[in-house]
Amino acid sequence: SASLWEFVDKNLPLHRAPVIESLRLDLYFVEPENIKRWVEISVSRNVRELEVSYNSNTKNTFPGSFYTCASLVILKLRFVNVMDVPSTGCLLSLKTLDLEHVKYHQESLQRLLSMCPVLEELSVNLGDANYDTVREFTIIVPSLRSLSFLTPNYWPLDGYVIDTPSLEYFKLEDWNDREHYAEIRNMPKLKEAYVDVVSFDLKSLIRSITSIKRLTICSEFLQTYEC
């Protein structure tokens, strides 16, 4: 409601603590400028955990200072637009990144991931937002330890590459029944995996998980392989 965002707009700038431990913005009927201003204030207060759920087609959801926030440890984004990720920046402390129905293209996603040198946990739910913006998907994060990746069945996907040499836990939910490639490689430290697929060649995955201790596979399309 208007009274709610007016309250936030009036009182958040008055916050004087040196650190904001957690800020959650779950708003749909406010102007993008408000979201940008509130995020900028939280960054100036060294926010550690930030969750933003905001449905907008505006490309400039976040201020430039957001992409150099050294205090941010946990970031959860839902429905927001991150098509305008700058070519430079560093989220020095970010360890957990959750992207659900976030709108981006391949280049902006790669830029965002490259800004996270210590990222350990990544969750990606493609959803409806990227139906017309991403056909190919690449995740190359050397520091990543946990990855959850979901692609819906109706999405026009050409394929994806996942290269995560430090990964210990992997959850793949590939419900896309359209023909697409899936290159999964370089997982020498993987301990546990959950794979739920519809029409997917599992050979590359099986060859990448030689160290695994626990594996769960749910698939409507299985073949016998000689590995």
C-alpha cells in the first residue's frame, strides 16, 4: 500500500546503525526509483543479507553502488531485472546467491557471477522471466560448493554448460522436454547429487561424478552406458 512504502521511504534513511543485518523488500506497487533508493541506503549501511522481490521491466533495478557492496553475504532476488549488470564490480563477501524468476541475459548473468570471488551456494530457477532472453546458459564458478538449477518444461532452451570444480552438492531439475545439450563437467569433489530430468543424456554427468557418495536419479529417459 502507499502508506507502507511511504513509511519505508521516510524511515529507512533515518537508520543509523553501522550495519543492517538483514533487509527484505517484497513489493510490487512501488516505483523502481524507490527500490533503487532503498537498496542504495542499505548498501551504505553495510547490509549483510538482502532479499528483493519486485516485478518490473525496468532495467535499472539496482544502483551502481550495489555491485561493489563489500558487506553483502547473502543475496536473494525474485522477479527483478538484472539486464544491466556493469562490466566491472565486486561482491567481495557474497557466499549465497538465489535467483528465482530473475530476468537477465547470458552476458549479464556471467558478469554477475564473475563479481563473486567467494561464492559458495548458487540457486537458479529460470522460470518465465527468461523465456525470450536466454537460450544458452553457462555457469563457471571455481569456488562454488552447492548448486541448484531448475529449467521448466516449456522453456525454449538450446542448452547449458556447468563447470564447477569445487562443487560438493548438485541438484539438477531439467524438466525441459525440448531437444537441448547439457555439458556438465569438472566435478571432482562432488559428494551428493539429485538429478530429476525428462529427456537428458546422463553420460556427461555420470563421467563427472566419480567421487560421489550419494546419487539420486529421477528420469523418464534412461539409456545404458559404458563409462
